[in-house]
Amino acid sequence: MNPAGDIREPAPPCRLDARGVVLLLLLTGVYLAVMFYFPFPPVVRYLLLGGVGFFALFFVRPEPRFWLPLMPLVFMLGGTAISIGEFNPSLATLVMFGFSVIFLLDRLAGNGPVLVLPRSFHLVTLGLVFQIGSVFVSIHRLGQYPWNAVREGAGLYLFLPMAIIIPAVCRNGRCLKRLLRSMVLALLVASLIGVIQYLTKTGFSREDAGLGYIYKGRIASVFGNGNIFAGYLELTLPITLSMLLCEKSFLWRLISSAALLLGILSVLYTFSRAGLLCMAMGLGLTMLYVFRTKPWIPILVCAAAILLLFMYADTFERQMSFFQDPHKQITQPTILHRYVSYRGFINQIEKSYPAGVGWGAREYFWGGSRLYSFWEVRHTVSHRTIRDFGGLNSLFFNQAVKGGLLGILSLLALFAGLASAFTEAFVVTRERVLAVAVAAGILSLSVHQVVDCLLKYPTVNSMFWMSVGILFALAKRKDIRLREKPGIQLPPRESPDLTTP
């Protein structure tokens, strides 16, 4: 019994229940056992501990809705490839397949429908059928090594399951907002790493200096290449801008502002000319829609951005030379080798039409040299495993040269489906700013694909199909709202509405 005059408040109850205590003891025991009885390096011990922790947490929270917000960060960090027999999957790919299994098990247990998709998904399915047909032709008619054909041909649609899972799981604004916030956090982490990379560089890139560019090396954050990083930023920056404009929470507006600013700086520090143009297009289209009644605002923002670029033209000389001296671009190695390559690809399309050279074909350079004057890529039949496939510096040429007519039809059906999904979402949803931002990011990345093939990388492919999944969710549910009106309560967590089609 408290003595008289003691006004101390009782301590709050401990939130760690019996299950939490058992979990902590189990993880501690596993780590100590591995450390004392098995001579594993620390990285292996941490991975093993994380795996045990994941399975333990999975039994406590097995629902996909709990794990979905973790996917953007995992996919962004999971670009490292692992060799498994004939396959060379990335960590992001393995996580995606594991998450898809969790989703299917949850749906088979009766926790909701598997397919909650708009009509536009039929066109995407048609594109997938065309792609499968081109892989079949590559194996059975062109004689390409089967596993090579399957691995390369599946690259475009690798993370398609995410576009199916997101509309099935995100049935209300609260779930979708958590996913969007996790995308903003992933962008913040990637951009912060990229800016720190640039600020800590003390020398010049030998590779870039050999091409005639004297500036600090291009940043790549965790993506391994500046162009891949630029493609990721093109998808995520318009979404982050929409979240900045739609968020009511001051903290999340601050986080979105920081992610947007660091992301724009990261695009500049990648020194990607196509990345700069496509980022400006994606953000510009989003702002034009948001401020459609006040067009002077995006015009002023655009003028200020151009002024800053010209003020720091020496730092961003690689991008600014594209505008200040366009005639000089003709002799730059990165432009010249594309001209030579594209000319060779057109010749291959004419010779191999309509079947193409086949997915999984082995590449070699005409003349046997990597000099730009001999940079004309040729293809021949492959008879053994090829670990890495080239993207031919263009998604469209990659589809046409390797997939032939079916590859082109697959790409056309895919983009027709995405255009239809945006139309459906724009008509149905109340969150039109988000729909425009997602579509603007997809469009800017698609324009970049004319001179690069970025969708073959899991880090970009995953974000692309997650963006498509958000479009599908907006097109399917007109009652999704990211900002609730005062006095309106959200449905409870286990609301029956979450499982109705």
C-alpha cells in the first residue's frame, strides 16, 4: 500500500507478453548455439537469426496485409543475385515468390478472393500470352537453350504477381496508404545513400573520364548502375509528390519533402540525360494536373529548376551539354555506340522477321572488338547457360530483335492494358492525383526505355509492377480514400468489406 503523500503514478504495464518472451529467448538461444558450436561467419549468423525471426513472426502475423508494406524496401535492397543451378535469381525475386506463396495460402484459407482486377487486366494477360508464345518459338523453332529462353523471356513480367496481390490486399485507403508510405521511405533511404555517395567522392571516375566526362563519378546508390537508379527514381518521384500534396500528417509531409528533394538531387547526380528529362516529364505532368487551375505555379517551378541547372552547369555538364550544344552529342561515345548498335538491330530485325533471333540467344560483337566502331551486336544460338543477358540499350529493340513479332505484340498489349487501367482508375477513383502520379511515373519510365532496357533489372521491375498494382486497386475500388473526412470512421480491421469482391 502506498504511503500517505506518495503521488507517484503506477508504472505502465509491460507490453511484452508470453509469446514475445518465448520468441526473444528462442532467437537468443539460436544465435548463441550457432556462435559457439558452428564456425559460421557473422553475416551467416545474422541471416540465420533473421530467418528464424521471420518464421516466428510469420506464425504470429501470417496475413499478407502485414507484410506488404515491407516489400518496397526489401525489393529496393534486394538486387544481389544468387546462383542456383540454371537460374540466377536476385534476393528480391526470391522474396517476391515467397510473398506470393503466403498470399495464395492466405486466400486458400478463405480470407478473401485471389483475383480483384479491372477489365484492363485482360490486355495485360494477352501481352503475357504473346510473350509465352515468343519463348515457345525461341525454344522449339529457333533452337535456343531452353533455360536461357525461359529466364530471359520471363524478365519483362517477372514481378507481375505484385500487380495481382496489391488490389486483392489493399481494399481500403488505410492499407493503400501504408504501402505508399513505405514506398516513400524506400525512396528516402535510396536517395540518402546516393547523395552521401556523391558527397563522399573525392576523385573522378576513370571510366567516365575515358569517355570524355570530367566530373565526379556517377552515383548508383544500392542499384549498381546510375541508369538503373534513374529508372527507379522516375517511377517513385511522382508518387512521392502526390503523397506530399495529399498527406495530412505534418511528419509524413516532412518525410515526403525530404524524399522528394533527395530524389531530385539523386537524379542529377546520376548524370543520366534521359533520367533528367523523364523525371522532369513525370513531375511536370503531375504538377500540371494538380495545379491545372493555376498553371503559373508549375511554370515558375520549371523556370526555377532550369535556372538552377544553368547556374551549376559545370557540375551537371553531361546533362547540360545536351541542351547547350546538341551538335556535340553526335560525336559522344555513348551516343555513337547507340547509333551503331541500333543500326545493327534494324538489320537483324529485317533478316529474322517475324520470329526474331530468339530469347536466350548468345551475343557477340561484329569484328570481335569492344571498340565503338565495331559495336554492332550480333546473336547466335546458345547451347549452354548464360548468366547475364544484354538489354540492347532499348526495351523496344530488345523485344523486336529477340521476340520478333510476338515480342512486339506483347509490348503493345502491355502498354494498351496500362493505358486502359489508367483510364478506368481516373474515372472510378476519388484519388485522381495519385492515379495521375502513378501513370506519369510509368510513362516517364516507358519513354526512358527507348534508349535503355531497365525493366530487366528486378529492382526496377518490382517497382514498375507495384505501380501497376496501385493503378489496378484504384480502378477496382471507387471507395478508396487516402484522406478521411472528419467524423467518418474507418472500417474495423476485420471488416467483412475487406473480403467482398
